[in-house]
Amino acid sequence: MTDRRTVLAGLAVTTMSVPTAAAARGDPVAATRGDPVAATRGGRVRGVRERGILVFKGLRYGIAPRRFARAVPPPAWRNVADATRYGAAAPQTRSEEPTSEDCLFLNVWTPGLDRARRAVMVYLHGGAHAHGSGSDPLYDGTDLARRDVVVVTLNHRLAALGYCYLAQLGGPAESGNVGNLDIVLALEWVRDNIARFGGDPACVTVFGQSGGGAKAVTLMAMPEGRPLIHRVATMSGQHVTAAGPNNATVRARAFMAQAGARSAAELATLPIERLVDAMAMTDPIEHKGEISFTSTLDHHVLPRHPFYPDAPREAAHIPLIVGNTHDETALWIGDMLRRGDTTWDNLPARLVANSVKDVAPDYVIARYRQFYPTRTAGQILLAATTAGRSWPGHLIQAEERAKIGAPTWMYQLDYPSPEAGGVLGAFHSLDIGLVFDNTAVPSARTGDDALARSLATRMADSFVAFARSGDPNTRALPAWPRFDLATRATMIFDRTCRIESDPRREERLLFAVAPYIKPGG
């Protein structure tokens, strides 16, 4: 029987010889007159022109010679490489697109291959640390690039392949954070190559939603990440703490057992299908959902938590946007909200099941009925689970930054999705299509009427202004002050955009009596 390590070594040699995703698949290079050709440090690549923007897809930025270990840059090549198709996503459960361990690819949208030195916006996709890719249609960078910026999306290793902490079990020291190191490698590619795509390597914004936002703020706590980024925006990425090394080791042991590996070395040789099947196991600490792999406090790649015990002073110079949506948890409890079957009798149990803050449900319900006497049990479920689960992490990020005087702006999306008659409100992920100005994409779920398009214009313009200058203010918005503890000024993105001081104050104070503890961290 062929040794799996030999196969992996052969894979590494093979992938090192192909510079793009299309080449890796053996796709023919079908050149068309007028197709853009860009020069990178490794060699030339041919993209396409789409709606007036130059697009390069599936650009290889790294290879991973060993599973669970740090990736390295690819070697140079001679011929013009085809860059017209997205690369494979990382292996993951429930994937809706092709996946492969050979997944370190990025995509670029640019107005021109010139020396304009445009601001660069690098987007990190959501999906916790376990799902997704940079090729989702919602992340198409065309409309942002029309605003004279360069947009980059990327794939990196996910779930066990990117975040299984094996350092205590004989595996690589960096194994709990190789997904983040992949992102660092992609940012090094941006630093070294983006000027050839009309971008400014000294003006790089990293922004991301949910798990992508969590990774963005984690880079600020990583010595290898900080020098590569100049602004950060986190959209519902409520990362305060990473996984602790002991709990991460518990998960690694459970995962190895589920996959049928007796050691970290054996785990590195198993067929990838075995690992993906094991990723679907129930989390051994939270006892629900899939096993949770995330950035790990490994005292090596990540020497501290992103926002505990404070915001890292080493990153205080990096401007930060902290964003959240008014009704985050509707993404997860949407079926309940659509059914409308939440009653005063079953509300306490549903609150406990969908909250993180440990506050008595009868107390929470009584207070909410005082705050909002006309709201139904279902409406209180949505409000209280958002305030007791998703919102606290965002508040901590902004508060800790304010304590060290770091430039920070906070926003809250109140604009409701038209789905289900509006009962879902502004749920988790609704801001993605608005920031990318992609409301016409069905998965945006914003609708594509004049109101949605107008808000998208304002949000996209604000993010672009932030990318250029480190300040999100534009003429189309009311003056957006920095967040501080005295006023807690927050931009409310809605049909009418406005600044509110300490929005939902009573809800914030209600849950402030209990600490925010990351589940299973």
C-alpha cells in the first residue's frame, strides 16, 4: 500500500509547478484579444475584462507541502498562466463547490494595471472558521472596484485543516492557526504584487464578516499579521477570545479518535475524506453543532487573545470599524420566527438555548416587557438573544479600543430584510451585500429596490473612504464620530442613516451584569 506521506509529497511537487487554479485543473488557456495580462513576481497571468473591471481569478499565493503545517509561496513559472476561473475551496462539510487541499488561491478586481496606487480592500469570508470561500457571488468585487479601489478575496485552510491544535499531541506548533498563517501569506502576496495590479501595498484594508471579521481582528493580535494591514473592519465578527490551548487539545483528541488516527502523524496521512467526515462530529465541549475549530491561543503564532484582557496596544494605530446588525440571531432562529410559535410559556427555554450571557430568563423577560410592552414573545426572543449572544462581543471590541484611545468607529445595521414580511429584521450577514453594493445578487437577501440600492451606495462608499483614509466619513452620511465610552456614538444604517448615542442602552445594561464567555473556548 502506498504511504500517504509519499502521496502528499508528490502532491506538493505537482502543485508547485502550476501557478493558478486553472492550470492545476489542466484548463486550456484560451486567450482573447484585449484580455489583461499582469506581471507578478512569480510570472505573468492572464485575466478577463468584466463590466469594465479587470478580473484575475484563482491566483495561487501558496502551497502547503505538509498537512497542518505552515504553507510556503509557490515557485516562479515561465508561460503566461490562465487566471480566469476560481480556485477550489478548502475541504469542508456541506460544500456547494469543488474542494481540495490544494486551495490557496486569491482573486483580484482592479480598474487598471497602472501605477495609480489605489487603496486595497482584502475581504475574508465568513462561515465561522469552517465553511465558505472567496468565490461566493456575494463577494464579487466589481462594484467596489468601480469606486477606484483594488479588491481581493481569498481561500485558506478551514476547520481541522486550518485550526486543529496538535501542538500538545506531537503535531506542528503552528497547527492551531495555519488558516490564519495562510491569510498572512496571502497578505504578503498582496504586499509584493498588488502594485502591479494598480494597488498600493502601503494602504491595505482587511475586512470580513462573521468568522471573516473574527479572523481580521485576530490578525491585529498576531505579530506576523499586524505589519501587513493598515485598516480593519469587522462585520459581526464578535471575536474577543480565541480558543484556549487546553480546550483546543480536547477537541483535537476527539477529532483524531473520530477520524481513526492514533497520533497526529497518522492524522496527517489519512485520506481527506476521513477528515471531512470527522469534521461533522458533535462538538465534544459544547455538545451541539459540528466540532468547533477556531484560532487558538498557542503562545506562538497567536501569543494573546484578540481583546482579552484588553485591546492590543501594538495595534492601536490601526483604524478599526466595528459593525453589527440589529437582529443578528434571526439567521439562526429564523424558522421559529417564521412559524410564529414562540409563546410566553416556551420563551424561557428558547432564550436559554440561544443565549451566551448567563442571565435568568424570567428576569430577562420581565425587563424586556417593561422596555417594550407591545412586543410579542417572538419579538422579545429575537431582541434578547441578539443582546445576550451576538452583540456583547462587538461592544467589548469597541469599548476596549476606546480605553486605549485607538481610532474606532461603530455601526449598527437596522435596515430589515424584506423576507418573511420583515419578521427577520436585520439579521446576521445582511450587511455583506450592502457593503459590496451587490443587492442584485439573490443571496444578499436585501431586496434590490431603490431603498436597498441607496443604502448600499452609502455603505460601500463609506467603506471605500475608510480604506483610502482610515476614516469612514462621507458627504452622504451624517458626521460619524469615533466611538468613545462617554457618548458611544454609533452609525445607524437604515432607510435614514443617523447617529445614535448608546443605542439600545437598557438592553446593554441588562446583560452587562454577566461576563461574556466564549462558548467552549
